[in-house]
Amino acid sequence: MSHFFSLFEHHSYLILFAVTALELIALPVSSEFFMSYAGYFVFQGKMNYILTVLAAFAAAGLAVTITYWIGRLGGYRLVERYGRYFHFGPKQYEKTAAWFDKSGKGLLLFAYFLPGVRHLTGYFAGISKMPFRTYMLLSYIGASLWAFCFISLGVLLGPKWETFHQFAGRYLLVLVVIVGLFLAVLTAYRLYRKPIRHFFSQYFAKLLTHFHTIRATGIFLIFLFAAFIGMMALMIGIAQDYLNNEFTRFNEVAGIIGHRLFALPGIQGTENVILFFQSTYVLGAAVFCSMLIIWKREPERRLETVMTAVILGGGPLYFYLVKKALGLVHSLVTANLPLSPSFPYEYSMTAIIVYGTCLFVLLRHSYSKRVQLFAPVLCVFLLLSLAAAEIAKYSILPGDLAGGYVFGTVWIVFNFLLFELIRVGVR
């Protein structure tokens, strides 16, 4: 192992370039390990940060270009000749190509963070004959985000890199998967909004026709809220971690990242600027803009106004009830464990409730593909920046911030589902 470290120290840029390119061509090596280790070298002053990111980006760009043209020039022939052995013949190819053309573009931005997926996206994009300019733009942006995140992770963790690399990388992967799933569901809803609404309205009518009791109609409510169980499970899981005091390592890793992020040149001292987006003035302005968007649309604006008022107005009461419930469970079950009194963090819960509601309104009334793609990304980036600023300025525990975001998300998702159900019933 010492020989490897010595070799990497003397040929760091070349090894980083080669490993990154070879992995994306589909060889079983771990680029994240080398990129984060290169970030540790940047922390030590042995490598230049900009050159390191450029080396990883150039390698990724070269590799994904090669895989695209391999798929474009020879992929369909392989499908025709050998696809039937893998249940992937010409018909399945046409369906896959159509899906990739509609929904696969957003996947390219996050595919690099998913092991096994990033190796195949270039081939599938080429086989589906996605326009090279479109592929190049999205895949190169995704490659730069991938390289930037893992190299920066090594820089921020510094001497703690070896201890916390896998742990921090796992949380980063979970975060990206959650964001990717959110965008995938959002894209599916935007593409098939009318069929989805038509299906639910028909199903609701059939239930009312077939069953004439309130109890039978409740079956439909249970079915509709099945999607809500996923968020509830996440909330329960994070509450259990809190009550069992299992946030120690997460708090340590995320705390290091938050403090060192705002110690970097150019970012140092910007905490107040970022936290201004959590102030009453900015949140109020966001709500006001959302109300203007709602009232520009004549139908259903009263219902959406009520929905917004319930979500925002009921947020403080929801927070109070959550705190009371957690305090009661702690006193009965885990009273011997010292726990943070600020879990879930009120300001992070307020921020995600307000910005999440405003994002929902914006996406519901916007028909711009750019808005639909970049607005959720910007919202997530803003929330993460607010969390990092809270850690750096006030030393808020990352677990408390995560709790605020999760509990706040449960609240707004519950209300979205409830009002969508009311909307379908009214129609």
C-alpha cells in the first residue's frame, strides 16, 4: 500500500486521469476513491485544486465521448444480433430509445454518482441515437459535478479523509439518489399528468359506483396514501436514530465539511449572505410570488390558495406537535440518553416548507422544460447551502438540520397528496 501511495504522489495527475477514464469505459475500478484521495493531496498542497478537477473532468469527458460513439456506431448491430438472448430485441430497443429521449436527459446529470449506472449511460445514449450536442452538454455538466464533489470531499475532510471517506461518500450517494428519484417522479408527472389524473378520476368514480359506503371509499384513500408511506418510513427512521443518539459520526463528518467549506478562499465570511435567504423577508417574498402565480390562473386558484395557507399556516403547529411527541417518547423510552434539544431544527423545517411549497406551485404552473429541470436543482442547492451556513456560523448539529428537512418534507408531501385527492374529487 505504501508503494501505491508513493506512486500516486509522483504521478498523481496521470493516475487520476487514467483511472477515471478506465472506470467510465466500464472497468471495475473506483474513481471516487482516487478523486477523494487526490482531494486529500490538494489539502496537503501536493496537487493543485483546479488542475485536479480539470484532470478528472477531462478524463470523464474523453471516456463518455468514447462510450457514446461506441454505442452510436455499433450498438444497434449488437442489439439486432444478440439482443434476443437478453430479452432486448429491436422492439425493446425502440421503447428504450424513446424513453431515453424523453426522460433520460435528466438522468445524465446524476448518473455519475450511481455505481453501475454511470458505466452504461454513454452506451445507451449512443444506442438510442440521442443528439451528440445534447448528450455532450448534459454529460459534461454531470461529469464536472461528479469530479467537483468527490475531489472537494477529500479537500474538506483533510486528515480525516481516510477515516470518513466511505462514510461521507455513502451519505453523498444517498443524497444524490433521493434527488434523482425526486426528479424522476417529477418528470414522469409532468410528462403523463393528464393520463395520471384521468386514471385516478376514473378509479374514484368506479369506487363510488361500485361501493356505496364511506368505508369502501376509504380503500381508495388508503391506496392513494401508499406513496406517503415512503416518506413516513424515512421520518420514523431518522427519529429512531435521534432517540438512540446515533447521529455522532454523521454530525462529525458533516460538521467538518460545513466548517471547512466556509473557510475556503472566496467563500469565507459569506454565511450571512446565504442565511439571508432564510430570513423572513426572503421567505415572505417567495410566498408572495407564489400567490401571484396562483392567482394568474383562473380555475382552482381558490383551492390552491387554501392549500398554500394550510401548509404554511399549519407549519408552526406541526412543529410544536412533533417536538412534543419526540419529547414524550424520549422521556418514556430513552430518558437516559442525552439528546440535542433543537431536533428537528425549526429554521431548516421552515425553509423547506416554504421553498418546497413555492417550488411545487412554480412547477405546477410552468411549462418551460428549463424551469422544470433547473428549479428543483437550485432549490436543493439552496437548502444545502443554508444547512452548511448554519453549521459554519452557529455550529448547529447536522443531524438537527437533517431532521428539520425530513420532517418538513413529510408535512408538505402529506398536504400535496391531500389536496390532489380533493382536486380529483371536486372534478
